Amino acid sequence: MSSGVHAALVPGGVIGNGRYRLLAKSGTDARSNAELWRARDGQLNRDVALTVLLGDLADGAAAARARRTVERAMHAASFTHPGVSRVIDVLTPGTGIRPDEGILGMVVAEWTQGTDLMDLIAEGPLPAGAATRLLEPLGAAIEGAHHAGLVLGADHPQRIRVTSDGRLRLAFPGPRPDAIARDDVKGLGAILYLLLTGRWALPGGPGEVPVAPTGPDGSVVAPNALHPYLPHELSSVAVRSLEDTSVGGIRTSAAILQVLNQIAAEEAETSLIPAVSSGDDDEQVVWTTQRPVQDKQQKKKLWISVGVLAVATLAVIVWLSVQIVGFFSDEPSRGGGPTVVINQPGSNGQSAPAPAPAGPVQPGQIGVYDVTNQPDNANQASRAVDNNASTFWRTDNYFQQFPTLKPGIGLMASFAEPVRLASVTITSPSEKTHVQIRVASSLDSPLEETKIIGEGDLSNGQTQIQLSEHEPTGHVLIWITQLTNTGGGKNQSEIREILYTRAQ
């Protein structure tokens, strides 16, 4: 390979007979002597994913291996699935690649917006529920490809990206020439192991990722031996998919998908139910827009209806009590309870309901609202409305701004009765955090069905956001669309207190 080739394989370099300008390197698959790049197609003016197979044309064995990889990628171009980036083109020396470039083949695929899998696990392992939701689309893609007689080559973590809506996708297609369907299954198990432990369990992984530990017999240690809180079924499927034994080993992606779906179904049962507080932490409330299965959704609606009926009944009882007390009392009520209307001179003995007074109004409940079902610090949500500026709710640390991994994160407040707000005041040290104030018809309203009534950037201290006219609502969402850059490539925002002010 000439020195000119090495000079070209850097950001800004141009390869593929002058067509593709390299933008950023995503990784290296040493088993295939391949480099994975994000590049700009100069002819079609769009970003693409390049799997660049390097080597010397004089090396007949290497050239044959590269040719086989390109052929397999070309055959897979007819397979379409959300879990796999679509192959756009394949290039070989003399057909899109100059013979002097030192490139034996190149697979061109559509670029996957989102983030690298390696960035996702940089801060540590993921919860079981998050791992299953991320992995399911990739598992479904592998299962579909195997039914079509194809091998995808999803057995290296740097070939995988996380889409903007939080799903894993094979972003750099191009299976090794000797790869078989079993390798895809082992790759799926290794990626699951990586999500649960932060360790890679197959040979040839990235050097910066720790290797999975093994026992005395050489088998990979189960994830729940490292993290006991992990479900046994999920831990077991990860290691069993890596085993080559005919007894006990998992040899199909369908078996892995079955366990993933089981875990996802169990997660859906409680996806909209407030978690039980341990007594040491603040009350944990999480609201997401993930829809549970139909029978569970009906049960949820029933419980909400019962709750609303109970609140309404209590309100009637309180109102009757106040009326009785007012009837027998010579003095108007001076307490902090419901407003009692007093006949005024000139009113001809008639009374009219007084509008609720303008001023602060306290929500009955507040929880983290998240469209990916991966809420940030859900047990801290109530600290944002506890009238104590020394406590706070804080987002997770993100290495990339929204909407790379998720479109945003927020706090959904629920009021005992519909209110019309004039403003929302947020106390926060997180300058330049951008928030939207949205009204919603229910706790789990999809984001697209909520309505923006105000927005602005937070300052260090108190930021008052004036709201536009809106109908009274029982649910108000503080939706963060841009986090504060805290330095070191990290983005995080903090909310110390939220004051909701009722309009007159």
C-alpha cells in the first residue's frame, strides 16, 4: 500500500476515484482489514457510510476475500429493513476505485443519523429494559435476512449505530467472506452482552472496549454474575447465544427475539405506573409515550377513571362541607380552603362563582416524561416543585446534544383541576438550556399531540416564560430540547424549582 493511500484515509481525504470525501472515522474491523467511515458523496451531495476494504492488489488471497465481501454486500442490497442501512453501491478496483488507491473494495450504504454504539455505552452498562428495546429491531433484521438466505455481518460493535429514535441498526454492511448465519446470532448475543456489561465477548473487538471475563472452563461469565440486578432470562440468552455447543446453545435469532419480546412485555406492564418509593428517595414518577399492550392499556384507563371519580367525589364532599359551615356561620371563611362567595351590596341577593384567583398554583403530581422509555433520574422529579431551591432534578449526561439519541426530555405536571397559566418561572443554574412549555390532554399524550404555549432559553437563576392564551389544561409539560454544555463534550441540565402562575 502506498503512502498516498494512508494520506487519503484521514478526515478531508478523497477516495473512490475522487467521489467520496471522508468526514469522520467510525471504527476499524481488523478481521476484514476494513475501516468504517462517514463520508460525503460529492456527486449526489449526501452523507454515506463507507466500509473500506484495504489491501494490496498483488495479494491474491486478500483480493479474493475483499471481492467475496463486496459480492455478499451486493446480494444483500435487495433486503430492506429498518434495522439495516440500505446498500447503495459496491465498488471494486477498476469499477469506481483506482487501482493505485490501495483499496480492494468498498461498500457504500445510506448514512444512519444518530450516534455510535460505542458512545452509548461510554458511561456504563444500560438497564435491561433499555437494552432490549435497543436490540429488538436489529434482531428482527437478522431474523428476516436469515429467512431470505442472507448473512448480514452484524458481529462487530463499531458497525452498529443508534438511530435518532433509540434503536440499534447495522450501519456498515459488508459480511466477512467466511461469515455464516451463526456468526450473526453470536454477534447479536455479544451486542446484548455489551449493552448489559460494557464488555465485548467475541474475538476481534475494538481495543478500547474491555474483554468479557471468562470462567475456568473458558466460557464467558454471565452478565448477572457481574450485575446481579439483571434478569436471569436476559443474562442467560446473552451467554447461550455465544456458545457453539449443540446442547444449551442458542443458534437462531428467533430464540433471542422471543426473550427480548418477553422482557419488553413485562416492561410495558408498568411503563405508565409510578414506581414505588423506597422511603429513602423522593417519590418516583415516570411518564412515557410507549404504548403497553391493549389489555394493560384498558386496565390503566380503568384505574385512571377510578382515580378521577374519587377526586371528583372528594371535591363534592368538601364543597358540601363548606356550604354547611357557611350556612351556620356568621363570619366568612378565612382559611386557606375553597373560596366561598359572599353576597355583596347591590347584588340583589344573587351570587356568581368567583374565578380562581391569579397567582401560584401547585401541581398535584410531577414526573419525568420521556418518549424513549429511558427516563432520566425519575426519582428526583418531585424535587422540582418542593419549594426548596437547594434540591433539584437533573438530566443524565449526554455526549451529544438532542436530538441525537432522543428528541428531548421533560417534566410533566398534573393539576387537580384544569388551569389556565399566565407564566412559568424556572429556577436553574443551566444557562442556554432551551425549554418549551407544552399543554397536553393526558399524562401519556404523544409529543406530537401536545401544544407549545411558550419557550425560551434558561439563564443562571430565575427565568420567567410568558405563555400565550390557551384553554384550561390539567397537564403541563416542561420539555427540554437543548441541554447546557458543561464542558468535556458533556451536556446536562438541572432544574431546581418550577413556579406555575395561574392567569386571572
